[in-house]
Amino acid sequence: MSPTPRSAPRRERARAATIDEIKQTALALMREGGTVEVRFTDIARVMDMTPPALYRYFADRDELISALIQDAYNALGEEVAKARAQVPHDDVAAAWVAAAQAYRRWAHAEPQQFALILGMPLPGYAAPADGSTSEAAGRAMAQLSSLFVDALRLGRLGPPTITRIHPAVEECAKLKHEKHEVGVGPLHFQAMLHAWASLHGFTSLEANGHFAWMTEEARDALFLGQLRLAAEAAGLPVPE
């Protein structure tokens, strides 16, 4: 009979709980201020701690921001994965719509987290040298790129509308494939980036209020049209 796994020591659980509270407080302050800027002094004030005490949990503001970025990418990836799981695995068109709608919903529900990972770079912030934020980004974005791999595997990936590729973009595709085994050729890698740019461009415009003059019904219809356009251009099955 194998021994019963021991739970984490009380001190470790308390530390983990405090780290989570710090991150949640930082996010709450960002939402309250409508910004992605955060200061240790403000977090400490809300948590009834001294600013120096926070340095026992995060070395500096950049380390905290990096943790928030990883959390945000993980949350986005989970939402997209959950949405894709709701449709048949062989229905690539439905998977594209589900993934894109989840991306859009999450951006609306979590504007600060969306801005933190996919908005303007935070002034003075330097990503960690260990690549942890890039790895989190890769995991989240793989939920979209894997649509192309699935379409190819199912024999549902057609030729993209743009059939020429600049040597510089082709080189980027080859480097990405060598590092992450993208699973599609350079032309479809380019098409995948075009599809993401289309999805993200619409989502960002809407998240920043540029479609606020339209009704919700009109925005939804425009979004679905954008998805059809992106799918057709990329060689993915076009949603009805």
C-alpha cells in the first residue's frame, strides 16, 4: 500500500495564499484605475502590510508583473481550450468560431489582463530572461495555431488566398518550426498569423470602444463576418 501523499506544510500554504492575495490585489487596483500600472505601496496599503514586506514574496515590480502575465496567458488559454472542447473535434469551422468567440469574451471580461498581455508594452518592464512569459504565451496561442494542424490532419486545410511569402517571413516560419514544430508549412504559417491579426485587431478595436456606436447585434454580426473572411483567406473551412 503506497503512503498517503502529505499536504504542503502550513508555512508553504500560507506563503502561496499571500502570493495569490498580492496578485489579486494588484489586479483589483488595475481594474479600479483602468490601467495596467501598479505600485507596491498601493498593494501594501490595501493589504495592510508594509511595502518592504512585499519583497519577501516578489523581488520587484517586474517579477510581480511577470507572474500576472503568466496567469493571464494561462487564463486565456484555458478559456479557449474550454470553448473548443464544446464542439466536435473534427469540425474545424466550429472550433475556429468557438476559439475566436472565447478570445473575444475573455478580452471583454478581463480588460486589464487582456491589455497586460496583448496591449501596449508596459513602460520600464523587462520580461524575465528564463522565458517563462514567452512559454505561457506560446501555450495560450497554441490553442489557435493547433486549429491549422487539425485542419491539415483532417484534410480540411485548403490553400490560403495569399500564395506568395516574403523571404523574411519564410525565415521566421522556419525558425519557429525548428523551435516549436509548428506543424504547417511557411505559407500556412503566414496565413495563421494573418488570421490571428484579424481576430486580435477586431477584438482590440472593440475592447477599446471603437465599435461602441454599433448595437451589440451589429457587432456580433460584424465579428462573425470577420471570422468567415479570416477563415477563407487562411484556407480554413469557412463557418456558415
